[in-house]
Amino acid sequence: MIRLGVPSKGRLMEQSFEWFAARGVTLSRSGSDREYAGRVDGVEGMSLILLSAGEIPRELAAGRIDLGVTGTDLVREKLTGWKSDVAEVAPMGFGHADLILAVPDCWRDCVDLDDFAAIARDFRAVHGFRLRIATKYHRLVRAWLAAHEVADYQLVDSQGATEGTVANQTAEAIADITSSGETLRANNLKVLAEDPILRSQATLFAHRASLADCGPFLAQLGLEA
Amino acid sequence: MIPKRDKQAVGQRFLNAFREAGAVEVAPDILLPADTLLDLYGEDIRARAYTSSDPLRGEMMLRPDFTVPVVQMHMAGGAEPARYCYLGEVFRKQDPGDERPANPRDNEYLQAGFELFAHDPQADAEVFALFHRLLAPWGLRAVTGDMGLVMDAVRALPLSEARRDALLHHVWRPKRFGRLLARFSRPAARRNVAQSAAPWAGLRTRAEMERRMARLAADQDAAPLDPAWIARLDRLFAISAAMPKALGELTDLSREWPDLAPAIRRIDDRAGMLADLGVAPETVLFDASHGHRTMEYYDGFTFSFLADGRTGWPPIATGGRYDALTAVLGRGGRAIPAVGGIIRPGLVAELETA
């Protein structure tokens, strides 16, 4: 039995269902809307498990599910050494979002990361502490800034309403996922003129050790394991 | 697999030797307040140190190194000159990136250390000669450097103060340093500041922005740095040879770069002191970019002892002068002259069983 994990609600669930339906596999929720059990039609030996998109990386890495749909951002942030445990099977073409670094729009002198590095240095000298970046993507942001040798900053944890932290003066900049940039603009933030820290989209992942067993199913989807 | 007890025994030997060299043994806490370490090392330390939280004391870190607690202890009441030694575990985690390594590095290992709080150049030679003597049985490669030389070289570049300060600030970050240098070598591009109708937000003030914009405006008049200076810097960073030969190359370079002379004299004096202490300068390498690529805050003499042929091993011992760190820890008040180093007894134990 191959266990397929799919986000349990919202657009991500609907679009995942559509993606599989277009490839001849019908996924659905069994029973009421409150129940997180699923049905699979059009293929044998497959069970559907509905769970939070944020938990799918962990479940995949542990091998409790063999296949799973989640964002590349979550896999890379949550799984250290992700390639050792999971394999990227197919990008699914929805759920696009970029992880970006944004600063107050009123910082007219801040266009790119070099400006940001210089501002962070000044800020630390003036305020006596490191410039704060609010984010929930600690590992990705830290690795990216380390690769660019940006110093003089610190990360502060923000699990929600991250765009509001600058106005609330709990951070000077934010690193977050954005698709249209609307929330950023509404909060008077602008994105630095750099490639995103990560371009994320909904992706079908496999537990690495299950990849061989999933072969026939993936072939039916028109994919290669 | 060497039992920890055996590594401990090797560490005790070094600790005894440090005591015989006049150091007082200290035993700093294992759980340290995270804020001081974060302020000093930034997010890099969060990627490397284990953090935990205490309901009363807030975020704590498992000791990632001994330097900070030893300096703090000395600042709280020691008089210079002072010599301290210690032996204990440090804890470092490793973020593997995309793939888990087949052989993860040790995340807990022993350090035996010696710290000397004194300003005279003799202190640098004393620490190095001590390490050199203790590590002599293993035929390690001794490499030294001098961040004071690098900083003097940067200060002597014909640049505006703002540009010089920026380079000095990033002297431990070769990539950012290189980017700045490349920018300073080009004719200053006209900077178009962004337009914004957004209301002011956040803790950074408008005055801070205006100060930076004024600095950028002034920078537009700056002449590009003559490529000859980049070539000289490249020549400087490429110097890596036995001390006497390296000193010869430095002296050659100083003919077109006279401001290097005082730093070269310091290195030459150090070579003399080392010879007096029984360390032949011909057996010690001098690598001008040694400290440039190692730990932040080393701002003078730096050294490493390496086991050649042990690929993937970190240095068996490292150390240097870190007055810049005590300046930050002292919050701009008292900067305490400090030089010291650590040996990894676990690695020495492995060399012994080989």
C-alpha cells in the first residue's frame, strides 16, 4: 500500500486534487468535511492521508507517508539534509511563492543587498544591537545571508502577521513568502532587488526509500521515479 | 573510537603544562546566556551553538567556546597581566545543508586553552612558543598570520574614511570585502535613490537614512582606487612562506607600500622573540591571509597547528590576539589586550593512537 499525503484543506488541497484528477487519479475526502480521511479512485493499492501541509515534510522524511504534496519552502526549511531523505518527483505548477527579504518602503537608500548590509552595519552602530529580521524561515534566511556574507543582523521569530512587525517596531525588516506582493505593499514594505532566497511551489515529493515502490504509480501519472 | 576518558587524560596533560606555564585554572559555566554570544557573533553562532531556554534566565547556549566566559570573568576582577587555563567540553552543531554528511563532525569535544591578558608583543610570542613546544611531538604544520598587517594595509589605501571603515568592518568576510573593493575600483556610479510616498515606519530614523544618503552622495566624487593597489593587495594576500622568506617578500612589497613597514617590523620582532624562545622561524609559516579567513575579532597575531595528511580535520590548535572582541564585550569601555589559544585533545589522542 502506497500512502499519499495531501494538504488537508484550502486551495492547496483543491489544486492538488485537480492535479491528480488531470492525470486520471481521483482523490476525495471521504465522509464529512471535518474528517481527514481520503478516498482514491482510479488506481489500486493507494491510500490518501490528509494532513497539514506543514507536517508533510516531517512525515515524508520519517517514511510514514511515501508520497506527499507540499511546498519546496517547507521541505527546505524544516528538513536538514532534505535530499538524504526525500526526493523531488514533480513540480506541480501551483502554489507559487517566493521567499524574499523586504524592508520599509520609506528606506529610499535601500535597493539591494549591498545597501542592506551597509544599513545593518550603521544600524548596529547607532542602536547598539543588530538589525532585526522577522521570519519563520530561520535556516533558509540565515544560510542565504551567510552565503552573501551579510553581518550585523539578527533573526527574530515571527510565526504570523510578519509584515506587521516593522510598523510595530519589533523588527526592521522581514523575510517571508509572497506570491503577489500585495500584503507587502499594504504594509509599506518593498522587496530587495535580488533573486529570491527561494522560489517555492507545490511539489510532489517521495520518501527516498519508497521511490522504487512508487515507480508504477508514478508511471501511471506520466512521471518518472 | 577513543574513549572519552583517554581524551580527557590527554587534555589533563596540556592543562598541567599550562599550569606550569603560570596559568590559573578556571572552570567557566557550560550554560551561557545567549544574548552576549549572539551580540558578538550574530546569527552564525545560532547556526552552530545549541540553544535552550530557561524560564528565569531566558535563552541559553551550551558553551560554544571558552573565550567569552573567560574574558568576562577576567573583566569582572582580574588584573593584567593574567594567565588562565581551562579544560572542558564545547558544543557545536552542524547544519548539513541539502544532504546529511556520511560522517558528521563531533558535536561535543574537549578544548584545552590558555589565555594571556597582556598587551606587550612578547605575550604573542609567549603563547605561540608554549603551544609550539607542547605540540612538537606530533610534527604539525605551524601557520601564523597577522591581522594587524592586513588592517594597516587597508588603512594605508588612498580611500575616503567612509570607504576605509567599510573595508575594515568586513575584513573577516573575504567575499564582502572583495565586493567593496571591486566597487571602490570602479568610477562611482551615480546613485538613484528610490522614490517613496510611504509613511515613515520602523525604528531606523529618517535622520539615519539622510546621513547615509549624504555619505553616498559624497562617495560619488570619490576617485576609483588605482588598480595598482588591488594588485598590491593581491600580492600581500598571496604571501605564504616560511617566516624569513615571507618577511623578505613583505619587505619587497613595502618598497611601494611604505605604510606596511611598522607592521612588518612587528612581525620581524616576533620572529626574533620566537627564536629566543627556541622556535626556529624557518619552521613556522607566515600566511598573510591566515586571519582574513578565520574567526572574526582576531585583530593581531593569529596561528593554527595543522595535521597534514588528515583531510577534513580542523586545526589541532588555533589561537591569536583578539583585542577587538574584548572591546565589544567591554561595551566600548575597557578594551583588554588578550591573546590565547586552544588545543583539541581529542584530535591529539587520535594522532597518538595512529
